[in-house]
Amino acid sequence: MSVTVNGSNGITFNDGSSQTAAASPFGLKNRIINGDMRIDQRNSGSAVTADGAFPLDRWKIILGGGGALSAQRSTTAPAGYTNSLYITATTADTSLGTSDEYSFRHAIEGFNVADLGWGTANAQTITLSFKVRSSVTGTYGGVLRNSAADRLYVFSYTVNSANTWEDKSVTIAGDTSGTWLTDNGIGIQLIFSLGAGSSRLASAGSWGTTGNIQGVTGQTQWISTLNATFYITGVQLEVGSTATPFERRMYTNELQLCQRYYVKYAFPVDTGAGASPLGTAVSPTLADGYIIPCVPFRVSATNLSLTVSSLQIYTVSSSGVFSTGTWAIPYDTNSLFVPIRYTHGSSVFTSGASQLIVGNGTTGFLALSAEF
């Protein structure tokens, strides 16, 4: 039996059957990170409701209007998947203002789409595909746009049957105009609209420069239905004019891809052997240490966002525990380590003595974010 290797699409046998090869370990077919919605370092499956919150790694919700929604990782998923992004409308907006917007979005780093050649005569065609399920049928819209939001493409898709998983794909010719970043800034921003005012909508199917567009003219305003539900998973953006099977990456690899943008470190409650080292006291009021990131962050140290919750400093020299100080990233470094400084208002440290970070409850953590 003879075989024919058909480029990146797979292998065709002489009997007419075919097999799709696994994604190459040396490349990144799917430019979306966490497209199967498995990774949730921040919330461990709990819901978020605030504008700008991340219900899952790499996915952010945007709320602008009188409505409200709740978003979280879900175990409701189609065959072959374990998770989805689940969104429900907790307060309906039945009268959207002209500039209102409800969406969720994913920012692709410029380094990861530099080969697409967008903004040049050699711009490559891409295909966006995903699996969606909604309680509200109708036409939905979304947008691909550049970092400056002055080049955009509006796309649409249809949810045909309520509460049923459906496969969707959209093929888009690459943009030969505009400026598309190829560094650590936003290369492409992908937006899915769940409701938008008239000034946020435009016709689908071509590249344009029209304002802050979020969706397609005439789209279903999902947010106007109280308790409406929306699930999505298997999101893939790839080179080519055909949607191919979803690229499945090992869990560890997907987690590491996410950790370039966000890492959450949990700390134990006890002050014994389980406590974690901060470093040493450099003065009676300052203790300095550092964290070695799992992978290099997208930005340098002082450009990271630092969040600390329910943590204390345990002074080894005096066996004291202090939680009233402040935490900061005191100076910039390369991506090899992130400096962490704890400052106390009083002279509580012995210079040169080691200090430990301990939790002040079961949810104590330190988080570093390089998200867009």
C-alpha cells in the first residue's frame, strides 16, 4: 500500500482513507494558548464577575453597561474535551447604550504571530475555529484587531440550536495593511461579543479601520436575556484556509505557556519546615528576596503586576510574625529572576538574618502577572 504525505494536513492512503498527523512538537500550530480552557491558576474554577477579570488563564471578560455576567471554568464540554469557558447573564441589559460592550477576549503575543506577515504583501490567511453552545440562538459576532485597534476584521457565526455543541470556523485573509506588532506586545487580539451598542458594531467580511468595534451589525444581543448561558472551548487560530483538528498539547506544556503571563505561588500556613524563604534582611525594616519564574515572563520585573494576599513574614532571628508591611518589586532585572521586597514600618528585622514567607490562612498567595 502506498501513502502520500499531504503537507500539514495529514497522510492519504491509496485506498482513499486518511489520517491526520499529530501537531509537530517543533512548532505551534494553534496560536491560542489555553484554547481548551483547562488552565485556571487564579480561581480554580470559581466564578468571576468584574470587568477586566480573568475567568481562565489568557481569557479576559469586558463589561461596559448596565448588565452583569458571571464567568468561570466549567466541566461541561463536548466529547474529547474536559473543560469550557462558561458565561451566564446574571443581570440582563435590555436597552444597550450606543457604546456599551460585553465580551471576552484573548490577546496573542506578537512573537507568536510574527510569521503571519500581517501588514505586508505576504500576509497569510488564517482560520479561526471553536466549539460553542448557547441557550440563545442567532447570529453572533467577533473581531480580530491589532494592538492600536486601528485595523480590524469583523466576523460572524450562527448558533443554530439552543443548548447544543456546534462546530464553527471562520477563514480570514491576512491583512496587508496597518501595523501588526511582532514583539512582546499584542500581535492579534481576538474578541467574542456577547452584546454591544450600535457604535460598537460593523459589517462583517473585510478589513477596516472603524473605531472600537466589538461585533457584527444585527447580531444577537445575548446579554439582553436573563440567565442566558454560553459555553466555548477548542478555540484554535491557525495558518491556512481550512480548520484542522484541535492541537492538543501536554498539560505541563500548556501550563508553562500560560505562566509566561501569570503565575500564582501558594504558601503554607505554618512557620516550620514548610515555610518558604524570602531571603535576608538588608536593614531593620527591609527584607529582600527573589523568585525564579517557571518560564521567562513577557515583560521585565518592574513591569509585572504584583498581588499578595494573606501572607506574613516570619523573622527567624526573633521568631516574630508580621503582616502589616508592604510588598513590592524594588528594581528591574532581566527575566531570570524577580526581586521581592517586604518593608515594615518598624525595626523588626536583624540585618543579615534569613526571613520566611508564611501564609495567614488557607488561601495565602503571591501572584505575578504580565497579562495585557
